[in-house]
Amino acid sequence: MSQEQEGTVFGIDLGTTYSCISYIDDTGNAQIAENMEGGRTTPSVVYFASEDEVVVGQAAKDAAVLEPDRTVQFVKQLMGNSKVALEVDGKEKTPEEISSYILKKVAQDAEQSTGYPVKNVVITVPAYFGDAERQATKTAGELAGLNVMSIVQEPVAAAVYYGCTKAGTDQTLLVYDLGGGTFDVTVMNVSSDGTEIQVG
């Protein structure tokens, strides 16, 4: 394994309904890592099959039909706003803990599909997330055993990918995020002096 592979930083979209993980490959292009089911996105659903067995992803989403009281969906909406996401087998599960299972699943799957170790990550959050929600997201990443290098607003991540932050580029951009559980509209004024963000 090369030193470059060891230093790879992955970007994780911890979504309301689906999550995914990406990285920059050896050619400098952004790639979405496939999960173990062969998909590019993983349902953000966690199913507690037993005290010792936690299932994440499509299998958990399928289980939600028959065992909704042992399944958590849309946990992102509780981040930073609730101490309990689910009580199962007499134990309370926090939103951070639930989210950590999702993060762990996408990270482990990315390791398998890319051959790169997944340790250093940047996690995106909606533009409207405040300090409490951002901290809860960071805590979830740490519970998953990840080194959370930064929490980045989703529109900023989109703008960076687009390449609008290059020096000397002055633009006003409208970035909209039509997600599974949220709809954000953000106006970004980008100049060589920096980026000003206005959440709509």
C-alpha cells in the first residue's frame, strides 16, 4: 500500500435517506466508492436484529417493514436536537450512535471496494445545521472510529467540486440541495477574497 493511499481523505455525505462516500483516485478524479451490495449509495437505515447484531443499509430498510420498532430511519433530523433516537431491548440509542453505524458501514465498504484505508474523513452537513448539529455529526464520526478532519456544509462541498473557489474567479452561485429529507437553497458569492454564504 502506497503512502498516498494511506493519506487519502474521504468525503462522506451522511444523508437523511441515503449516504455515500467518495475519494480522489490516482488520476485526480473524484470517485464514489461502491458499497458491498454494488451500489453507490447506502440507505441511512439501522436495524437492531438483536442485542449483538446491528444491520445497516438496504437489509435494514427491508426489515423496517416488518419490525419498525427495531429500526431507525431519518436519524439525521434528530442530530443535535434529541438525546434518544430509539429504545430497543431496554437500551436508549442516541442519534450519534445510530449515525455512527451508518458511517462505519460506508467506511468499511469503501475500504473493501477501493483497497484504501478509510480513517481521515470530511463529513458534509446541511447549510442550516448549527453548532449542536455539527458537533453531533462529528461525535458520530468519532464513535465510528474515524478521524473527522472537518465538517463541511453541503453547498460548499458542491461548490468546491464545481471548482468555483479558484483564485481570480468572481461569481454568484445558487446552489440547491434537493435531498431525501431536506431542501436547501444557498446563495454563494465567490471571489478571490473568500466566499460569502447566505442560506435561504
